[in-house]
Amino acid sequence: MTDIAESRVHVSRALKRPAILAGLAALLVATFILSLVTGAVPVSVGDVLRSLFGFEVDGQTAAVIQMIRLPRALLAVVVGGALAGAGAAFQGLFRNPLADPSLIGVSSGAAFGAVVVIVFGGLIATAIPALASPFLLPFFAFAGGIGATFAIQGLAQSRGQAATATLLLAGIAINALTWALTGVTIYVANDAQIRDFTFWSMGSLASGGWQALWLATVPIALALGIILTRARALDAMLLGEREALHLGVPVHRLKHIIMIAAALAVSSAVAVSGVISFVGIVVPHVVRMLAGPDHRIVLPGSILAGATLLLAADSFARVIVAPAELPIGLVTAAIGSPFFLWLLMNRKRSL
């Protein structure tokens, strides 16, 4: 009887996994279509579907869909998936539902790289080819995020190993340092530059064209692919580092791989969208509440749900103060901060 009961449990779990992922994928498709319909220029669902499948539509409608809304919606999918996937990986690695990629200084490092370009971009542009100028801000933001991650790993490393607590403390120190450097740079900026950085730091997909999409997609796809292949290792980490070592998981190597892959994903996302908060905390936690701790569901589920959340938030940001546009980082913060407080209160009660 026990064997029959156990087999039923395994069958139930095997069926649950694809059902949850299929549901999240269907929700993503529906939200994607809604995002293409939503905006200042009215577009019908029929026009969207005809345009996507190559049928002829009105010239203005085709331009709105193909040149403005489609690349922006795809960028929201890529950025949301990157932030949520990296957040799920960090929460599994540190065995903490409050963990977030900002712990390793990716966001603050990227912000410092961005403000350097915003303030000193005119001087830097004179030393590089004109064709490279549009890539300055994404490149510096990306370099700042990756640089902060490597700095934290270097500080935490001792005899080829890095304890989790040391990594977190090094992350706090690097975060403080990069925000201090950002503050000093802003101090010497003029009003226009301060305004540019302020809007960048609130997060937005408004500048998301095909160029920004391809710039972010390649490194993010590579990083998320690496993270997804570590699902079983992250499951073992839930038992504790010592137990994971006994199960054959190279714990310290896993930490380096996850941190670098997550930093690559998040810094690529931040480089094209600015700082968008709370997606990496809220989405993985909700997916775990629905599906349990199995990272074979949590990681792809978080990527799908993160893409859906950012698409929905971007659609809301475009219509709530139309014809103006609300920074998407404010929308995700308004959603995420109450959830984060609720999560803290639940943890307090459980303790």
C-alpha cells in the first residue's frame, strides 16, 4: 500500500509540473497580446494577430505594432525573465526567500556605470567611433554590474572557497561603495544630467527598440540557460551546503557559476531598462507558493511569471497617466513593496 501511495505522489508531481508551466506560458501569451493592443493608438486584437502572422494591415497600424510595441513587449519578456530567473537562482543558492540579485551589487554597479556615461559621456564619445556611441550606456552599465560581482567574489574568496555569509557581507560593502561613487558623480552633474539619471534609475522600457532587444537577448539567454541546467544542484543546496557536498554537488563552483550567470542576466537587463526593483524577490516566491521548492519548476516558472509581470506592469505604466508614461520601476515597486512587507511579517510570525 505504501508503494502504491508513493507512486501516486510521484505521478501527481510529474503531472503537476507541466500543468503549472503550461498555465504560466498561456498567461504569458495572453499578456503579450494584451500588451500589443494597449497604448495611446487603438489597435484591435485582430490587427495584432494579422500583423504577427504576416497578413496585411493598415500602414500606420503595422508601424505601431512592428516598430514600437512588438520590440518593447519582447524586451519586457526578456528583462522580466532575466530578473525573476536570477532572483530564483539566488534564493535557492542562499536558501533565503528574501535574497535578491542586488545583494551582490549588480544593480548598484550598473547604476554607477550608467551615471558615468550620463555625466561624462560627451568626453568619452570623443575618444570612440561615432557608431559605438549608442552602446556607451548599456556597455558601461553592464561593465559596472559584472565588475561589482567579480569584486565581491574576490573579497569573499579564501583558499578557493567563499562562505555564504562572507559573500553577503562583501555584497553589502560593495553596494555601499558603488552608491557612494554614484553619489559623488551625481554631485558634479548638471540639472539635465541629474534628471536623465533619475529617470534611468526608475526603470523604463520606453527606449526599447530592436537594437536594445538584441543587445540584451543574447547574454540573457546564455545566462538563463546556464542557470536552468543547475536546477538539481540548487535542489540539493536546499538541504544545506554540507549535505549538498555529500550528494556530490561542487558547492563552491556552483556559487561562482550562479553568481556570474545571474550577474550577466541582471546587468544585461539593467543596461537596457534601468533599475527595476522587486521582480527578483516577488516572482520566485509566488511560484514557490504555487509549485513547491522543486527548481525544475521554480526556475522556468519564475522566468515565465517574471516576463508576464513586467509585460503587465509596462501595459499599466503606459495607460495610467496617458499620454505620458509612468516609469515601470515605480509600478513594480508599488506591487512588490507591500508583498515584501507581508513576507517579512509572515517570517516574523513563523520565528
